Amino acid sequence: MSLNTQSLQPIINFIWTVADDVLINKFLENQYQDVILPMTVLRRLDLALEPSKDKVQKTFDDFKDKIDNLSGLLTSEQHGSGLAFYNTSKYTMKKLLADPKNIDDNFLDYLNGFSENVQDIITKFKFRNQLETFESTNITFSLIEKFCSPKVELSPDKISPMAMGYMFEDLIRRFNEKTNAAAGRHFTPREIIELMTHLVYLPVKDKIQQGTFLVYDPCAGSGAMLTQSKLFATNPEGEIKSKASFHLYGQENTGEMYATCKSDMLLKGEDPDKIKFGSTLSEYGFDPDLKFNFMLTNPPYGTSWKQDIDNLNVSSTKKVEINDKRFNLPIKNFKGDLETTCLTSRSNDGQLMFMLHMLSKMKDPKDGGSRIASVHNGSALFTGDAGSSESGIRQYILENDLLEAVIALPLDIFYNTGQPTYILILSNNKDKFRENKVQLIKGDSFYNKMTKALGNKKSELTKDHIDSIVNMYLNNEINEFSQIFSNKEFGYYSLKVKHSNKDFDEDVEFKDVEFIPLINEIDKYCKEEILKYTPNAKPDLKSIKIGYSINFLEYFHNEDSYRNLNEIIEDIEILEAKSNGLLNALLK
């Protein structure tokens, strides 16, 4: 277990006891997080405002009848909180405990005193829905007292946004496990974020020392990927030490995670209005023409996006048609002609749709282009036959030379999935030595087993592991863990072939499918590989489709790892001799 996670466990464990000490028999188990998560965020905001409480209160009392909009004053350093939010109520959480008899009314007054941006957070948590139950079950005092305990140190001075992300993800993981709920998303361990930021920023570190750069996560979650990527680029003690301005943009469709993300943006001094709520695929929250320099994300995979399809679909037939330029792209047919095609992955897995969305948000190469790091499971690499949308998306990416690298991650590296996962690195402004090539890195060989698992997470990356992977990438190495291929090597033609067998009393006709590497000429392949051996075969040239897939493990197949056939035969003969001897002994 990493040091950061280990050190936070006492706080997480104490917060977890709120369920057993206060909420039990008052709320259903699947409702516990509806109380605990917003209370954690509110206490964190409460502690951030404590030092300026008296100043804010005085400014509010002095000017509330004189100025209509006090937001500027109440957030100023001189007269207000010095933060992007405030609370005009006379209460803090600790002060609420001084009047137990009126605590329910006073708590409502306290909540109503927050600025509009915090009101949005409270609303997305649906926290006011819980107040009636607090009052009717008489738990408001106990709940607030619990969160005001010295054991719950949530001040931004003591708990960083990164650490807060750990806490929330651990709490949500526990809630999901307790209620057997499907998580539906895969929280990103911080060492994976660290690896992603290295892969995205280091190749262009000399180009991002000055200026303004926009960073985007279309599946922002708790916002950790955004804040950590900025920290990596701008840390004065880090590898890049950029003095550029980095603006963080994100969108999240889960209320509790959106609220968590926005609260930490407030505390970090980031613009909370650059975090949008809603589904990125069908309710994109930003100007469609806004482009980003860097995009990092871990989209949900194996998760339905049917609601987005329903929102976007413009067809009255069964065929899905989307009138959205993000998902309608020019794809070459086998004749080399471009055909604009609506690309929609299967409804139970929308991960590649997020990839198309990000591709549409890349800056023009003449403006510096964009770099993307995105986490996917194996489905994104090889699911879908030739002619399918999934294959078409890979075809678009590879034929437009956008994919730089695919890095296999260790198994059991995520909290709530043990399946194989990969980081895809994309760029529309490749270095010359990477043009028309893709680097595959077997990063799943670099990890340590954790002494104590966190959910499904049993593996972790150390700094040395990250450095090893990053160096192979930066140096474009070819070795047992890193291979480089041309884009075309991942493509193939799918060709239907009819066969007739006249050896039977009647003609028997059947069809099979030939997969022809793109680097081959179809006519020549048919003559030398099909007709040469089956003269009666009839290739159906009208059926040809182009497919692309990256079957990662195949490219690291090591023939030398197999034993010599003669050695195997000798061993079998020895075993047979021994078994015959044993059988003869038993028969005597």
C-alpha cells in the first residue's frame, strides 16, 4: 500500500464509523453515502472558511443593505474569505453544537448561507433531501459532532486535493462493496495518473515553459487527474518546472463526484465554472469550438451509453444515426475512397465514443496540436469485426496517424476491476521518428504486489517502474518489453470465399472468411494463398471490408520460450517407460 493511502486510513476508518454509530437503522445501507460524502465535503469547506469567518460576517452585516451583489467583496482577500466561496450564516459547524435544541433550524440556516457555487454542490449531492430524516430521527447533533471530531482532520491545509481524492474513492469503493453495487467506473490510482502525466507532458516539456494551455478530462470524477497533471507540469521542484498558465476543464455526470470535483476546484483556487455537470457524449457543457492542448481521462468501460444514443439518435429506423460531427468521420473503403461514416460503438460499452469526442477537441497541428492519454480495457483494442464501428474508430485513428503508443498496465492495478487495461497515447503533432508508427510497451511486467489489497487493487507501480516505462517510451526503444510497428501492420482485409466440393454426390458449397494483411495485394494473395491450394474457391471481391485491431499479446509472442519438440518427445517417452514399468509391477 502506498504511503499516501496508508496515512489516510485512520481518517477514512473514522468517517466510516458514522454509518454504524449514527446512521444505522435510520437510513438504508445504500443511502449511507448520500449523507457521509456531502458531510465530508461540507466539513472540509467549513474548515477552509473558519479563519476568515469573522471578517466575512462583518462585511456581510455592513453591506447587505447597501450593495445588491456582495460576491466580489465576500471573496476578496481584504474583506472576505480570500477564496472563491463564502458562507454568510453566523454559524460554523462547531458553533451549531452550542445550541442543540435548535440545531435543525440552525443547520438549514448554515446551509443556506453558502455562496451560489457551493449551493450547486449541495444540490448535486441532493443533500437537503436528507434533512427531514435527520430531524425526525433526531441525529443532526450526533452527525455534526462526529464530523467535528479532531479525528476527522479535513482542512485543506492538512489534506491535499490528491489525498481527498484517495479518501472519496476509498469511501465509494467501500459503499459499493457493502451494497454489492456495480461501480460502473474505474477510479484511477495515483501512480497511474503519474505515469499518464509523464507520458503526456515530458515529450513536449520544452514547448510548455511559457504561455497558456488548456487541460481537459471528459470524465472528470473527483478531478484528481486534472489537478495532478497541472501539479506535475508546474511544480517548481518537478521535472518540467513550467511557468505557463494551465486552465483545467472537466465534465462529470455523477452528482456526488461532480460535487466533490467542484469543491476541490474551489479550494485549489481553480475556476469552478470550468467543471460542468452532465453527460459528455450527449450534453457537452462547453463551446463546441473549444479545443484543448492536453486531455487525460479514464472513461467508463463496459458501461452502457444507451441513454446518450437515445438522446443523439435522429433515425426513425432501427439503424442508429447521429447528426453530430464528433461521430461522423471519413473512413476509407477497400478501394481507397473516403466515405463519411456514423461511428457508434455497441450500446453496452461507450469507451471509444469518449475517444472520438476527445479527437474532435484536438487543436490544429499548426497551433501546436494536442496530446491525449486515455485508459481503456482490451475491448477498445480489438473488439469489433472488419466494417464495425469499433474497427472503424481504430481505422480512423491509425490511418490518420494519431496513435503514438499503447502501454499495457499490470493486472489488478485498479480498485474495482482486475481486467487487463491499457494507456493509449495519441497526438496529432507527432515527432518525425514516430510518424506512421506505433510503439507497444509491455508495462504489465513492471509492478509490485501490495502487502494489503484495496478492493481489487493488488498491484502498484513504484517510481522506478514508472521511470522504466517512461524511458522506454521517450527513447523509442526496441527490446523485450517494447516493440515498434507500422500503422498498417494492425490492418487487414476481410474477404468472404465460396468453396465448392464436387467429391460428394452433390455439390456442397460453403463460405469462409480470409483475413488478409493490409500490406498484401488482394489479387496476388488470392492466387498464391487461396487458389493455389483450393482451385475451386471463389473469392467474393464485393465483400471486402477493412478492419483494424491491436491484439497486444500477439506482438510479444516469443517462440524461443517454447521447448524444442525433440526434448518434449524424449520426456514423453521417459514418462511412458516409467508408467509401463509401474503397470507391469502392479500386474505381477
